[in-house]
Amino acid sequence: MKHIGENVVRIEAEALRALADRLAGPMAADFNRALELMFGCRGRVVVTGMGKSGLIARKIAATLSSTGSPALYLHPVEALHGDLGMIVRGDLVLALSASGETEEILQLLATIKRLQVPLISMTCDEVSEKTAGVGARATLASTLASAADVALDCSISKEACSFGLAPTASTTTMLALGDALAVALSEKRGFKEEDFANLHPGGKLGKRLARVESLMHSGDAVPRVTAQAKMTDVIYEMSRKKLGMTAVVEGDRLLGVISDGDLRRLLEQRGKDTLDLTAGDCMTRAPKTIGPQEFAATALARMEEMKITSLVVVDNGVDSDRRVLGIVHLHDLWGTEMV
């Protein structure tokens, strides 16, 4: 009994190795054709499957959508009772069936063909070679694979189930092949990290990928003084805005910053004479800054590297003159669950 778990993983790993070999060899052209069809799709990728294949289909649709390719899952039974209207011209159908003979999916074929919607299949039926004629092409045993514009081969040597019945290795290969399509497609589309962030605004991932501009203090909440301001006014501004620092500005242009630490060091060195100085005398003239479109994770990394608790957010355009847009504080990052 103790080796059953290990054997299951080894069988599924072997199925994935065989799939990778097919992708690198005989199935490479079909994979690329499927990729081109999906890339050229101007509608949505409609992913469908029954039973365990249906569960994998849901995951593939979700992965496609989150990586820049609009997709949805269509339950084949619901499709037969009205949801077939979810497929329209311009869409593409990706159908999963281990046997390639799932009745509910085969009943969709007439509508898919009538709408002239491209069909990509993922099946586990084996390929058999025609013996007649030189250069004869391989034929696929299942009805679904034969009807598809591109048939992708998820065949396995055996399921990991002790009886060889429960979908295990077969669904693992389908899932991996769906991931391969989704990732390759996102690369082909030029999908970037910021695009991923825009599609994941919720949860811990969304918070980690939040933009600085969505977290910063702006407008009247930004502590700011002129270079001519007396240190008594600087202290008042820092206390009133409660960010532990103030920007020193000329109009909206950043000249420097004064932090609580700067103030403490000045008082230790000069005592009460500090109050006779101006902000321009005391400021740090090359403060650490960040752009509004940077990620919260970048802001945190910069604060940790510099051992500071706040960053001035400045205009980072081509013609930037270090115009102050806001302040992002370490406290603002606590809600991102990164601290």
C-alpha cells in the first residue's frame, strides 16, 4: 500500500514525459496550428467537456482568461438545452473527451460546423496508421478527433487508477496541454506582467500587484513645505500629516525631503538652534522616489533596500521635472499582505 501513491505519481509523470516528447516531435505541427487558430480567434475560446474532462475544461478556460485570451466553459448538456447560443461566429471551440466519443459533445458538432467555428479537440484515442499508399497519413479512431480542424493527442499508456478506469493520467495530460496552449498563446500575444495585474485585482495576488498610485497619499494629504519654511513649520506639517516626513517643494517640483530621522539627528547635533534653520538647510537633496505605475512589491523592495519607511511618488514621464504626485508609506503596504 505504501507504494501506491508513489506509483500514481510516476505513472502520471511518465504520461507527461510522453506528451512533452510528442510536442517536441510528431505533434509539434498540430500544436502550432492550434496556437495559430487560437491567436486568430476574434471572439472567445469556448472550452467544453463532460465529467472529469469537463472539470479540466473549466480550469483551461479560467487559465486562458487570466492570461489574456477571453474564454468560457460551456457545459455540453446545458448547451443542448439552450446554452448553445453561447457559441457565435468568430469563436473557437476547444473540446475535451478522453474517448472522443462523448455523446453530448458529438451532438454539438452540427452547430459548430454550421457556424463555421474552428474546432480543436483533445482526445486520448490512439492514432492508427493507414497501410495503403505511400506517404499515407495517420487516421484518428474517434469521431471527435476526426471532425476537428486540429486534433491534439493526449493518449496515455495507462491510467494511474489500480483498475485502469478512473481518469487520472489522462486528465493530467489534458490539463498540462491546456496550460501549454494558454502560456504559449499569452507569449504570442505579448501578454505582460502589468496585464496580468490588471486581470487579478482581488485577493493576495491582486494586492501584491497593486500599483503605487492606488496606495499613495495624494492631494492635501501630502506633507509639503517650501525651501524657505522655518523648521517650526516643518515640524507642524510633519505632525499634521502623520507620515513621518515631508516633501520640500518649489511649486510641485521636488527639491528634497525631511524625515523624522533627519529631524532627530539635527536636534542631537545642533540642539535648539535647529529651529532657526529653514527646510532648504535641512533637507535631503536626493531623496528616494518611485513612479505611480510601479508595483507595490517594487515599492516595498526599495524601502527594504534603502531602510526607509516612505517614498515620494513623482511624475516619471519623459519630460519629468520630478513633480510630486504623492507619498507611499510602509503602513500603506500592510494591507497588501506583503509586510
